[in-house]
Amino acid sequence: MTPASQKPSARVFCIANQKGGVGKTTTAINLSAALAMHGQRVLLIDLDPQGNATMGSGIDKNQAEINLYQVLIGEARIAEACMRSESGGYDVLPSNRELSGAEIDLVGMDNREMQLKQALTQVADAYDFILIDCPPTLSLLTLNGLASADGVIIPMQCEYFALEGLSDLVNTIKRIYRNLNTSLELIGLLRVMFDRRVTLQQQVSDQLVSHFGDKVFKTVIPRNVRLAEAPSHGMPGVVYDKSSRGAKAYLQFGEELIRRVGGRVRRRAA
């Protein structure tokens, strides 16, 4: 048995994009479930006060009396606040609108950008992957996420304006790397809501591959109505309809990510 001191720490990845409506939360939820299906221990942190990742994981955000807010202001530990996504097979550090107040409370704190990073040290050995669903704005909450992470996964649509937003986000990652977190790197770009029949999307996709090379994940997530339906049923799309094209794509993406970071794909027992 491996001694506790030799257990590898979790890989911490932010799912981020400064543009809204790009499938960021959908990616966070479905990647968490896909990784769990591949035998990984996963914690999903909902860093957005809207609490969509919490609700989409089948957890009532209004019933989460202890949540990320209390963790960030030092009133609770992550282990106390975590809840289980029974459908997804992963743990969730939930959020609700209470989290909006954390911005104000954090301002007066020392190392305010490092509160989440410090809290994560308590659970780093309990998981293989910790995924952070970031808000679309560059707020103090987002800075906490980026300061805690080993890398950033950027879901993006292959549209013209997405390229401009991507440039801004890459520059943000570089600034965080210089000033807050020298471990932070761009893990990869994930093409989402993709329709191969649209010529412009294929052209933008080709541009991404040409410019970013192997930083673009090989997996492409198609536009898929079953993925959009799943949150209303409180479960990840990969569970809601395993046979859908979207579910199969996210399962493939989970496997690609595990292999990219040098992990081993295992199958979860039924």
C-alpha cells in the first residue's frame, strides 16, 4: 500500500472562459462525470454564485447550508461543505447566491486571492482531479480559482468573436502566471457546440489548430440537444443519455484528458 506521504496530489484545473454562454458549466459537469466513469476521484468546485454547476449535478443549491462561501471566508472546511452528486458519481463543493458576498468579505483579507488554494491543501490527496467552474468575469472569485490551479481548460465555440475573447483570456493566464501562480498553464482548448456543416466553424477550428497545435484537444463536442436537456433533470448529460453524441464525446474527452496528464484510465464499478 502506498504511504500517505507518497500519494500524488490532485490535478487542479479551472474550466474558464471570459465569454458567457460557451458551454463552460456544461463542460465542468460532464467532464466531472466522465472522469468519474473512468475511475477517477473527482471534486467539482462551483465558483459561480449562480450555482448552475451545483444544480446541474443534482444538488439543490438552496439546501447547501455550508457551501463555498463559508470555505472562502474561513468558517468551514471543504470536507464539511462537500456534497455528493449521486447521479454523477463525484463530489461537489456547492455554491449559491451567498457566494456573491464573498467578494466583499475577501477584500479585507490578507492573501485574499489565495483563500481557495489554502483550503484545497486539506483535500489535495483525496482526489485525482479537482475541477473549478469559474464565473465568466475576471473577479476576485475567478482569481482565487486561477491562483489555485495547475492549468486552465478553455471551452470555446468556433466563432469569429470567440477568437478575440480567447486572446484576452490567454493574456489573463499569462498575467496570473507572472504575478500569482507560476504553476499555471494552458492545458488545452476544447471545441464545443460544434457543427461541422457550418463552414465558418470549420475555418475557425482550423485556425485554432494551426495557431495552438497540440494545445487543441482532439475531442470535439458536437452541438447536442440532450446535453442541454440534462440540467433540468439534475444530472450530467453523460448520465442522462449515454448513447447521445454529446455524451460519447465528453466520455472521450475525459479519457483524452487523463492520458494527456499521464494518468491511467480505469472503469468505475457498476
